[in-house]
Amino acid sequence: MEEMNQAAWPVVGHHWAVELLHPLVQAGGPGPRHAYLLLGPPQIGKSTLARAFGAALLCPSSGPRPCGHCHSCQLTAKEGHPDFRLIQPTDREGRVDRANGILRVEAAEAIVHEAMLRPVEGSYKFILIQDMHRANDSFANKLLKTLEEPPAHVVLCLTAHDRTGLLPTIVSRCQLLELRPVAADLIARTLEDRGVADASEAQLLARLSNGRLGWAIVQLEGKQSRRQREEDLRSLWRLTRASRVERLAFGQSLSGKRENERLFGLLALWTGWWRDVMLAQAGCLDSCHNIDHQAEIQRDAQACASTDVQAFLYTLSQIEGYLRHTVNTALALDVLLLQLPRPVANR
């Protein structure tokens, strides 16, 4: 299974999901269901798994699928297969925008039309819909009709962060696969084996990734991401020792970025940092993620009260959930920043 997973299915981790899907698309297999919903945080591998599944489904090989060599596999790899359709969120001008765009009704109408057509080359049409949580009501309701009465030759694969932002009727008509974080050791080994990071950098990124290989790869691809992390950490350290006025001013500067994933990335960094501080306070410094800043973790662990750190982490998790729904962004950030732990000596 390990050899098949690494060679034919380019999926790192998620072996259980590959084991579930692999037999369904092999020659003589039972065949796939009409719809699948892959759930998990951003960059955990949902789209990678979905693409591998689609490639295997469209591959005509009599052996293990996908074979990776036939005409169908070559077309899929080049994103040119006529029976593989990718639907992504777009902005108002129709440009792909997975951070802030939405899935619009026009895309759902295109799916309905596509589903009515017979496959061009194989036995199936595979339609991958990314970020279903960014669908507007019109898109979701239109898609629901296809899910209720799907043509036999159509397989729909949806991805989303979680099921809370989806219509229950859509969730109930799909087979759910909830992807779990990949082990840090496996991510570090993968980065080293691919030659994209040395041992120390691979270990750091694996710890920081929270089980998301895609996130680690994105960090390696852009030096700006790593510089941004350092700037955000230094900003957090300043805020910890800043006055209430300075904290509120910083909150105001963030309040206009609610729809920007940059804000949620910053909150994730804060969560990781204060989790590390809490671990250090419990004597578990070796389990921290920010292993390149252990001295600063120890500093905050000694300076801040453990009850303040625990309370802030709870508030942080609550506020992050609220910000993804209807809430006053400025007020939520004010509450969060005023509860940011402060060194006991500075009170």
C-alpha cells in the first residue's frame, strides 16, 4: 500500500482515504459513488487527494490506476482532460480568487450543463469543486439538483474546511472523508526527500504546519512568507508589552481585513505561539512548534501568568469562530487584544 500511495497516488499521509478510494476506481472494482465531500483545514491535502482520485477514475489502464503514463493521465497532469472539470471561487470579474472569491450560480449552471453531456474519452466525467464553503445560496441550491438526481456517468468531488458552512442537504448526499493532520515526522521527511529543505528547516516547518504539508511547501516557495512570520512574531511580542491604547489601535488596523485570509493566518500564528508558551509553562518545551524561538517562548512563559495564557487561548478560539460569521469585527478584535497576556511585572 505504501508503494502504491507514493507512486500512483501522489498523496503524503491520508493512507486510510487512499485505501478507501483506490479499490473503487480499479478495473473490475465496485465503482465510485456519485459524490464525495473532502473536509479539512486549508492546505492539508484535499485537492491533491481529489486530483489523484480523478486521475485514477479517468485512467483506462487494466492495471493499477492511475498509471501515470497513458494519454488520459498525461492530459490530467496537464489539466487538459476533457472529462475533468475544475470549479473554483472567483471575484466579481470572474478571476479565480480562493482567498476572497465565491462560487457563483453561473458556475453551478455550467456544472448542470456539463453533467448532461456524455464523457468524451472515458466512462466518467469528474467534477472537482474547491472551497464549497465559499458557495453562495444560489450556487448551493442549483448544485443540489444535480446531487439529488445525478447522471450515472458523473462523479462530483467537493472540498471544504468543515461542514458548518454547507447546506445539510448537500452534506447528506455526499460520502464524507474528513482528512486528519499528517504526522510532523512524515512532513519533515517528505520535505527532505524532495530536496526542498535541509533537516533543520524541514523540522521547523513540519512543526509549524500543524499537519499541513501544503502549507509547509508554500512557505518554502516564498521568502516573503518567512519574513512575514518573523515580523508578525515581533509585532506580537511588542503588543504583549504594549499599553491598552496601542493594542486598540492595532486592532483597528486589522478590523478592515476580516475577509482576508491574512487576518486568520495572524490569529493562527498567535494560537501557535501561546500554545507553545503554555507547553513551556507545563515543562514541555520540547513539544513546542516554534523551535527556532525557544528563548522567547521561555521568556513569555516565565513572565506571564498561566491562567492568563489559558484564558486567552480560549478567547482566541471563540473569536476566530465568530469572525467567520456575522459579528462586529472591530469589537471582537478589541476584546481579543485587551485579553492578550501581559507580563505580570508590567501590570
